[in-house]
Amino acid sequence: MSFLSAEIVQLFESLDVNQNLTTLEMDTDCSDFSHWSTNVCNILSEQAKIMSPGNTYQYYNYCCQRVAPHFKWILNFFVKSNLLAIIQECLLHCEWMHTNLELFADIIKQLHYSISSNPDECDEASLALYLLSASQLVEISLRRLLRASSCSRTCPSMLKDILAHPALNEAIGSDLVRLLSLLVGPPVSLNLRNLAWHGFLLSLPKYVMSSLCALCATLTLIGRHLCHSNRLLFDALCQSEYFGFIEPNTKPLYCLLNGLHISCLDRAACLDILLLLKNSLRNLVSNTQHSNLASCQLVPIVSFLEKLYTEERYYDACCFTLVSIEAVLRVLYCNANNLPDRELCALNTAHFTTLDVMLCSRSCLVSVLPEGLVVWLLDVIQLERGPRFRDHLSHGEFSRESIGPSWAIALTICLHSILMFSTSAVPIDTFVRLEDRRLIERFIDFFASDRHSSVCHPAIYLAELIDITWRTLTELAQTVNEINKLSIEHFPEDAHELPKCSANTRTIVVQCKLSSIWELTNQPCFVNWLSYLNGLVVAAKESLESMNRFGLIRLADLRSDRQLRSRQRANLASFVAMATNHAIPFCNRLLQLTSYRLTYIVDCLNNTAIDQSRQVERLPLLSPANNKMLKRLRKRLDNWRANCAPDKNRWLECAKLMSAGEAEEDFNELWSLEC
């Protein structure tokens, strides 16, 4: 079964002028990429004059028909030419890719080897991976180019917005922008990038090969254009990265590995586990041939993953595993919700059924998969506090070095578990050896709904922040007590009868189940309320940290018998009085309030039995009036934080803010508010 709609298949087939690749002949009027690009760009330019490009299927369909002979030539170039000629042609003027040049060269080499040895029987899974890598490289390169040309560190995050940016049109010209729009543009175009990264091209059909070759050639053409028409920009791109990688959040990764008792693995141990999973996957896949998952054609996918593991290509393995997960989940989602077959396909007239849709809605997917597995997927893929692994990986924002075997193991376990739970009628004995059964049974135990909760939910983040602030408050109380002991001995004329300070360190335990995550995505009032509480705790934490730093400096002065000036002694006395009488009691009360309210609301969200009269948005805690009080309190804490800054240390002003009658009224009203 093809996961492409008839209209999308028609676009690709109109480019495939000759089904038999072994009979392709080189065109005599095209000797290099320059002639090829001139012919293609002229056709697109002429077509744009006749028919407004817009985002119409008719425009791109006619363009594909017109450029088909030239796409035939570029495919033939990769099939018939020797590797040296391809490297010389493709890598000419490609220094603008900077650190990505080596990756581009590797894609070119692997693509040539795959389609030249036996072009009619090439490995379609390998070609699908090259399309993933090439489309990712195009996006990274265009983002670098846009940042360099616009002298800005920021640029649009979506490829369609990058293509529409005026600075890109100015940098590479409208002809190349039209070619890119044909290849990786809107849904009505060939849309190679989105089709690949959303799992619709797990096995690359032969009629997509010419488009993949054209995509690689386009990167060369951009370099040539920059070299000849904008040498300053070309040189700047050659010398600077203009792109900052981010490190993936590993919290859900280690939650999974620790839960399965897999830790500190060397490469050999990783490979052992991956090969175990591969053997189990192969047997699982054989049991899907007569189920609704048969359409995914998983057998060649598992074989290809084995090759990637053996070659220690963990980044590529993660890319391919992730899109495989999306394809498998789409089949399960549509089947569980009784959706028509068209929802399985990529349509150019409607949004795709993507992971965002499948995971962040009250679907029937949990009737097939355990709640714990869906929660882990949400942590890894969807929640803002998580790694958002699919988004960042597909946009090339993770460096290849940052994705090691641990991530490959985690995603493979996820794919394995999805297949295992969706074919639950198949006994474990049929797909795993006796000696390996213990690890597989741990998958079942870990993902059981009553054993695993979210670790990236914003409520979890707030609970951890409250715990950190409790500890900071305790440290400040200890510092102030130490100062009290020494201050009487060193300058009794400024000493005060101050009460002893105390603060309790707590651990806020919050279990965020699947229903709470769904409510998070569907209830803006809860998102806003969490944001207000988060702002309060952050402001309190940073203020306490500033106070503690000041206190530790003065404590060191007292212990070293350093004589403080009269102004410093007065300021220290004000600090101790403010901390003891106002700041510590105030923050104690604030943290008690936030922790109590947080645990109450999350318990409500976890309770799926909330009836219509008691919906989340109707809870008094989440009312707009409550938010107004939280805003007033936040403003007071922001002013307190500013006065606690190292260049201010205005402790008398801080005391006034903490002792103001309005603050006490807000606290009393928040405490007394009915839940």
C-alpha cells in the first residue's frame, strides 16, 4: 500500500519519463549542472509568467511535466557517471556548507553507489534515509545562508517560511527559489522534506529518485550562484558556522534506561542490546503480515536498521526509527479511531495525520497501547519541557555527535514496544528467545499505566523548581543564623533581638498521568495558571539566591575579623532584619501555597472522572480573578528581585515590599479561595 495520495503520486510519475533506469541515455545538449539548471530554471520562470505560482497544484503539476526530461538527465548523471566525475561536479563551490560539506559528500557517494550498481533493484530503505539526510541538509544550509545574509541570529523555523523570506530571494535569486519550492515547497509541490520526515516514504519508490538527485544538485547550484554573484556572502559562509546546535534534554531518555536497568553502556553492550531488539523486531514484524500493520512493509526497514546499528550510525538510526514510529502509529491511530484509509495517506489538500494529532488528543490510541508508552512518547516528542526530539532532529538542530547509542536504544525499544503491544495476542515466546525474555518483560512492566508518569510535564518542572527554592530558602536561613551568632560578638551596638529563622526542605511529589497531559494541551486556563505560578517561584528563587550570596560574603568578612564600616554594619543589620522578619516567612508561605495548589490541580487533572459540572476551566483556582491576584503578587516579587540585585542591596525597600498590607491581603485571599 502506498501512503501517498493519487495526486502526489501523479506529480512524481510525471517526472519519471522512463521506468527502466538501465536504459537511460545521457542528453548530448547537457554537459554539466550549469546547463541543467539553466534549462530547468527557464522552464519554471516561463511557467510562472503564464500561470501565477501561488500554491496551486495545477502550477506544480505542469512544471513537473515540463522539467521531466531534465530530471531524467540528472538521474542519468548519477547512474552513468563515475564517482570522480560526480564528486568534482557536485562539490564544486560547495565550501559554503562549511562543516556540513563532509556530510554532503557522503550523501553524494552513498547515493551514487546505491543507484549505479543495479538501479532497478536498489535498496529503497537506504534511499529513504538519503532523502531524510538531504532534505535536512537543505534546511540547515538555507537557515545558515539566511542568517548570514540578513546579519541576524534568528530566522524562521519552518522551511516554507524560509523559502518565502525576501532575504533568501535576494541572496540566491528567484530562479533557484522556484526550484527549491518545486522540490521542498508547499503541500501541493513535491514536498519532499515533509513526506520523508512524516514517514510517508519509508521505502523510496523509484519514481522519487530523480527528485532526490535534483535536490542534491540544487545545493551545488546555490554554491555556484553565491560564488559568482555574492562572493562576500560566500566567503562568510565558508568561514563561519552561522548555526548553533542544541543539546537534547536527556531526562526522559535516562528515565527509560534506568527504569529498564540499562545504564552506562559501552558500544559493545549497546550493540548487543540493539541486535537483541533487532531479532525480536524481526519476529514481531513477521506477525504483522496479516494485520493492519502489514501496509507499513516493516521487514526491509528492520533489516536496514540492523545495518545502521552494525555500522554504529546511531544518528541515522534515530532518524529512520523515528519516522518508522510515526508511520506505525498512524496505522494504529486510524484503525483505533475507525478513520478512512485516506487519513493514512499524505494529501496535498489537507493537513497530514502527524504525531501531534495522534498523541495530543483524546483518541482511541490508548485502547491499543498502554498509557505509560503514550506518556513517554509525549515526553520525548511533544511536551515543551521535553527534548521535542522529532522537531529538533528533523530540523537538524542536534549535532550528529550528540545523538549516541543510548538514543538509538531508547527509540528502538519504543518501536519494539509499539509493535509488541499492538500485537498483544501474540505470545512473547513466539518472538523472543528464552534467555532474552527478561528484558522484554521489563518493557511491559515499565510502560504499564500505573508505573510510569510524565517527567517533562510543566507541572513536574514547577514541582522541581519549588523543591530547589525550598533548599535555597533553607540555605539562606542557615546563613542568617550564622550571621546572628557572629554579629553580637563583633558589633553589639547594632545587634537586634532577632528570632531564629527556619525553613523546611520538601519534596513535592507530582504524578502526571496521560489525562493530565491531554488537559494541559486542551485547557489554556491551566497553561496560564502554571505560567503565573512558575513566574512567582522563579522570582522568589532568584531573590533568595541574591540574598544568600550577599549573606555569605558578609559572613566571610565576620569570620575573618574584618572591620566593617558603619554603613556596611547598618546595611547588614537591615539585611538580617528583612530576611528574618519578612523574606523567609514570606517565601515559606509562598512555597506552601504553590505546592499545595499545584498538587491539588494535578490530582484533579489526573482524575478522568471529572463531570461536566466540574470541568477544569470552572475550578475557582483557575479563574481570571485568581490570575489577577497572581499578577499583582508577581509584580511585587519582580520589584523585590530588582532590589536584591548585587548592585542594589536595598534591604529596607525589600522589607517594605514584603510587609505591605496588599501582599498580606493577596496571600489571605489566595489561601481562602475555594478549590
